[in-house]
Amino acid sequence: MRPDDTQLLLFTLGCVGVVALAALLLRRNATRPAHTPAHTLGWLLLAPGLGALALLALAEFTGRLGPEHLWFREPTFYIATAILLGAGAWWLRRPAPRLLKFGLPAVLVGLASLGILLARMDGRSMPLAMAMPTLGANAPELTYFDQRGKRRSLSELSGQVVLLNFWATWCAPCRREMPLLSKMQREHGGQGLVVLYVSLEEPQVLEPFLASNHFEGTHGRLERAADFYDAGKLYPLSYLISRDGRVAYRWSGRPRDEWLAEKVNELL
């Protein structure tokens, strides 16, 4: 179960509170012997507090909390990052042996980099483009064959909000997401939303699947797509395109119902 915005904010504020308490204990005991109970407690609170913030920032940066919680959409990422950078600057200003002062941050950065690398290599990582804001880029032209075999193009849908979904019949996450997209089409089709499902699979694979699985919207078969779309790299991939043909949002995996409904209504 993915957290919502309130849960993330409460978690972040809790971690910040722990770090602040630790900093207060360490500051008040800075001139006292290092083995005092208050000084020890400060270090015991600081380590898990910063560790939890680092894990949160890493999860948001790599998209592990879902597309609605990617780093550039989450204030909690910026809060966590600011605290971590502040803690790093404080550490480097402390009197300590050079090896410890610079060695410990180097080890922590190395561990964070390793975590990102492992997240990228586990076979389920979304394309890097999905972890970046779209910056309102124009949606490249895309052609597909409709269910009658007629060649169609994305530009034909200009003036409507398009939810473009790349999927495959064998993709379990796709099958979990498609009912939600179908619901969006059913509820917002009259307002100008078009859900366009496209697949790179052959007609003999697609037709039996769609005959037994009904998803409201427009279905099409691709031969290829512009590199921008990362088609075939991971499923499902979705792009929410505004009426003027700009990519407002993109994501990989099934988002929360409330988040998607909010973004669709925003463009409609």
C-alpha cells in the first residue's frame, strides 16, 4: 500500500523532529565529555533520523513510492534533501580527524549511489525519462493502426486531452492499471478525454485478448514510436497530453485513483 501525501509529510516532519532534538542535545553537550548520556542519546537519535530521511529521498528519487510521489512532485523530497545537506555541512565543519571527516560522507554517498544503481538494475526500473519532469514538451507524432486496420495518428486527437497508454497482453501491471484508465474514459469522455491504448504486439495476439477484456477507450497497434515515448522498455507507460499537444504528465505503473482523477480534471 502506497502512502498518501499526508502520511509522507507526517513521516518527514517526524524525522525532522528527531534530527532537531538530536542536534539540540549535541549542541548543549558540545563542551562536555563525549561519553555523557545526553551526548550519546544525541548521536543515537541523529543516525536513524538522517537515515530515514535519506531512504525517503532515495525512494522518491527512484520512483519506488509510485508516480504520484516522484521527487519533483514532492515537497518532502526537498525538505529531506535540505536537512541532509545541512547535516553534511555541519559534519564537515566539526573538528575531527581528516579520514573520518571526509571518509564517512564518501562512504554514505557511495552507499546511496549503490542503492540507486541496484534500483536501476533490478529489472523493474522505469526509464530515466519517467523520473524527470516533462517541462511541457510537445508530444511527438505517433501513428498506429486502429482495430479496423486503418492507419491513424495522434495529431487527429488535437484539441482533446489524450491519455496515451503503452501496454502488453502479458503485462500484469498493465492489467491492473487498465480498468482505472477505462474508468477515466467512462467518466470524462464527454468532457473531451480520449484514452488511447497502444501495443507493439501483433493482431493475432491483441484481438483475442481485447475480445475477452473490455476496456473503454481507443485501441491501437504500433509498429514503432518516437524514442521520446520509451515504448517497449517497460510496461505500462502512460502520458497525459493536454489539448494543445503538450505532455503534462508521464508515469510508469498504476497511479492512485485520486491522483489521476485530479490531473485529468486539471487538463479538462
